[in-house]
Amino acid sequence: LVRQLSKLGEIIVFFPSPSSSTWTSTSVAKVGTRYHVKVQSKTSKGEECPHGGVEVKGEMRSKTHNGAVVYGEVEDHRDGTYTITLTPQIAGPHQLLITMD
């Protein structure tokens, strides 16, 4: 499934204490375009986490250029939501990988 990254919108990630959770999507990226992905963490009961402080990482891997990686900048809003900002330097299909520990 290939989608434009800008159309992904909000991603809901269940907070799996204490293990790590990974969410992946394949997207077509435009060079130099800043993409913002909002992540909402939830408890194992499906309730929104009311706090931040979780280690969140985001990266885009090129599917056509030997897996070249762009690491995202993560902003913790301290309310259970996070914004990951990524700016790809290579055009084409990328894999978006989000990890929460």
C-alpha cells in the first residue's frame, strides 16, 4: 500500500508497557518537503495516555536508495501526543517507522 505521507494524518499507538511498539507505513516522499506526523499514545486498555515522557523515534527509509535513512525530530507535548517531523533528501518510496519504548 503506497500513500502520500501528508495524508496519513493521526496515528494511534497503543502503549505497551514495558516493551516497544513499532508502526510501519510505506509512503512516497518529495525531496525537501517537511512532513509532520502526530502520534497519540494509548494505554493497553485503549485509553489515551495523559502524560508524555515515552521515548519515541521516527525514521524514513528509502525503498530505492540502499535504505538511506532520515531520522525525525520528535516533540513531546507532555499530554500523550508526539509530533515527528521528517524531511526526506531522496525522492521516491519510503518506509515510515515509528517506535515507542
